[in-house]
Amino acid sequence: MTGLSTILIVVGLFLAGGVYSFSRQGMPRGVIVLLAVASAMCLVAGVMRIQGIWE
């Protein structure tokens, strides 16, 4: 596991926590969708780097 993969996964999980928190607070749906997309992109990029698909 490389350092960048670790950072991407940690940021993705942090953003996923933000999605959960913002949805519980009743924030606007656009903000929640934006955070969810960013979280998914970070997590997928981190996993792809671990698997060696994207270097």
C-alpha cells in the first residue's frame, strides 16, 4: 500500500462521515450529493491504486 492510496482512502472515509453527519442535520441535498460523489471518487481511486490498476 502506498502513501497516496492511504491518504485517498482516509479522505474518502472522512467525506463519507461528512455525508452521514450532513444528512442527519438536514443540510441541502446538493451538498450531500457533492460530498457523496467526492467520497466515492477518493475511495475508488485509493482502491485502484492498491490493486495496481491505476498508477
